[in-house]
Amino acid sequence: MTQDELSAWFVDQVLPLEGVLERYLRRNWRDGDEIADLRQEVYARVFDGCAQGQPDSAQAFVLSTARNLLIDRARRAQIVDIETFADMDALAPTIDELSPERHLAARSELRLLQRALELLPARCREVVELRKVEGLSQREVAARMGISEDTVEKQVSKGVRALALALQATGLGGAAWAAAQALQRRGRTTQ
């Protein structure tokens, strides 16, 4: 793999995982001030490690690299908190093996979700995308769109409900369907 191909792969596959990586590091490392340094170290290790070949799953590789870095850091610490090593098994990322059938089913469900998202009203769709896809806070979405936080909350609720119903109507989306059922049990309409 050439340097340009590696760089392109890294930008395309690894950098979009920054939020996942940062949440993982914050959840598993005691010193929040070191998170940015840890993230950069993970990026360096991933980039160097992928020079020989691309992994099948960028996310699994990034999280495994992060886990190994945290273990290395804990081992090198002069004073080691016993709880740090007691929780090392909890650091193992849950990597779900993806069979071709599950991959196909997930792609199909994703296409259905994309179509359902396209059917939402424009403002509702934009709010759901900013909040649930891009991961912005309610306040950030409100500021970006020039609407109130209450409106953001209502639009997200409306959009997620509509998406859950779309998945339910096709017999897919177990988690989304369960969420819609929970809303119905609480006496709210899903219309």
C-alpha cells in the first residue's frame, strides 16, 4: 500500500471514528487531561500498523489499539491503582463477528432507514441527522439551526418515532420497534 493510499484510507476509515475512540478513552482512562494525547498515540499506532495491510474492520482495529495502549500505559505507571488492572477485561471491545448474512441484513436495514429518513419533513430530517448521526448536542443543534432547544427535542422525538414506525412496518429494526412499543405503553401516540 502506497503512502497516499494509506493516508486516504486513514482519512476515510479511521478519522470518522474519532467520537467512538474518544468516548472509549474517556470511559476507560482516569485522567481526562491525557485523552487528546492518548487519541494521537492511537492514531500513530494505527497508521504505522496499517502500513503492512488494511484490517478488515477499522473500528475493531482502532479500539483494540486503544485497549493495548491503555494496558501499556497502566503497566508503565510507577504507582498502579489495583482497580485499573482489575478492570482490564472490561476494556476489551466487544467485536461482533459479522457473517455475510448479517452484513447483508444490516445493509438492507440501513437502506430502509435512509429511505425513511428522506421521507421526513426537511427540518425534522436535519434535526435528526445533526443530533443522532453527527452527534451534536441539543444546544448545538438549536444554535446551528436558529431554533429553540425545545423544538429540537420535539423534532428528534417526532423523527425517531417515524423512523421506528418505518422499521416496524417492514418487520425490521428490533431495537427501534421496541422503542416505539415503549412509547405506546406509556400512553403516547406514535402518529
